[in-house]
Amino acid sequence: MKQKIVFLDRKSIIADIRAPAFDHEWIDHDKTDPSETLARIRDASIVISNKVKLPGDILAQAPGVKMVAVCATGTDNVDLAFCKANGIVVSNIRGYAVHTLPEHVFMLILALRRNLLGWREDVKAGLWQQADTFCLFTRPISDIHGTTLGLIGLGVLGQSVRKIAEAFGMKVLVAEHKNAANVRDGYTAFDTVLKEADVISLHTPLTPETRHMISTREFALMKSSALLINTARGNLVDEAALIEALQSKRIAGAGFDVLSVEPPRDGNPLLDLDLPNFILTPHVAWGSRDAMQIMADQLVDNIEAFVAGSPRNVV
């Protein structure tokens, strides 16, 4: 049986995608607006999506779809309940960003702890040129050696971040689920991690339970010297509460690679937050060329496994 494969947002990945080793028709769309989704998947058997939403009411009108191949790790753009109830296999990509995303995390941590943006502004402003000594001490510098990293989420990315942190000489606390009745061996109560960590890094999926898991209450528990790093999903953090925490100096800084709505076509208050202790990057922590090629190869592996009757990386 010839498979019709439709990639809804091919422009989201810069990589060479090999042709699957079975009879197929492959159609690429650089991007897909919500109004275009149904027409593009109606006759497809396999749909590839990075971030295009696939709600149940749309999938219900495309009965030929038997697989959704998510070209990402997160699957919050797919109606998983509908897919499960209707026998649609959903596979995602795993482990591809195991180097690139943790490196981005530490880029943000180091830049914030060592005040990189502030030093750059001071040099541009000519302060070093006017200094009385060979160096310029206008801003504090803090090491990460000997500090405590709090990890919220311990999948493959969290584990890789922990390995790098330990190499830097950091103590690592892994948070138990928020509001958990019991704390597992090797984990620390969620609130305790917030209170003790010098840096908190988020590596958990976005679910109804994790939405705004960090808000005003959680910022109040954190050290005033703490940093919050989010390279996972924007809605894990209450953005209004984050702005208040930064502006009131409730926490020392934050590094974000994600926003609540992406791309932020209608703006976002974090885009206007011009502070030396806040760094925002445009959801690129995952996006090294090496990582994207691993993603592309795994995507086709997932599709070939499904067609062969042995689905893999099933959500």
C-alpha cells in the first residue's frame, strides 16, 4: 500500500531528510496555518508535525490518518486522547537534543552568573576605557562551582544537564513532583528544591498539572540570589509573576528560550523586558545542526518502523 506522507511545517527543521524505504508519496509544506490543516491532511495516511496543532475535531475529518509523526519531543500540539481512542499511532523524537539543549542551559547560567550582558554594555559605554585600573569592577561576578542546581524534570535532558552541572562542581537536587504525597529515593521535595537551589532549570513537559507550576508562590520560596532557567515550555511559568519577580528583585535573574505563545506575533511582555539579568532566546536551544540531523534521521526511523508493523517511540 502506497503511503501518503504530509509534513505540515518542514521549514521548522534544517536537515537532510532521507526518503523512507517503502512505496510512498511525500509532500512538504513550509508552514501550515490552522485554516489549512484539514485540507492538507484529509487524504494523508501519515502526518508529520513539529508544532502545527492536530486537534481531535480535525483528525476526525481525516479518517485515513493512521500515524502522527511528531518531529519534536513535546506532543502537546496533538490530541493524544483522540488518537488513542481512534487507533492513531503517535510517535515522537527522543534524545536528539541531549547535547545541544544542556549546552544552551549552561550558556544561560554562565552568562547570568557572570553578568555577561552587563559587562558587554559597560564596555560599549566606554567605562573600561575610563577605568583607573587595568580592570573594571562595576558589576558582581558569581561562580557556579559549589552552588546548588535544582532540576525539575529528570528525563534524558535533565540527566544530561545534571552530568554537566556535576562536572562544574555543582550540587544537584532533583525535584519530586509538585504536591506529591511521597518523595522518592534520590529526589527532594519540590518546595525544598525551590528554597535551596541557586539555579533552577525546568525540563518537564507541559500538561494541565505543570501549567504555571512556577508562579508567585514559588518565586516567594526561591532565594533572592537564585536564577530560573526555562528551555522547556513557556507556560510552565506564569510570565506576569516572572516579570514581577525580576523587577522587584525577588530573584536574581532568568534565562528563557520559550514563551507562552510562539511565535509571539501579538507581542509578549517578556520581549520588552530590557534587563541585564534577563536573557530571552527564540526557542533555539534544541536547534544545533547536529541535533536537527539526528531528529531528521529518527523521524524517518519512526515512520519506517510504523509501516513495518513495529511502531517505536510511541507516546
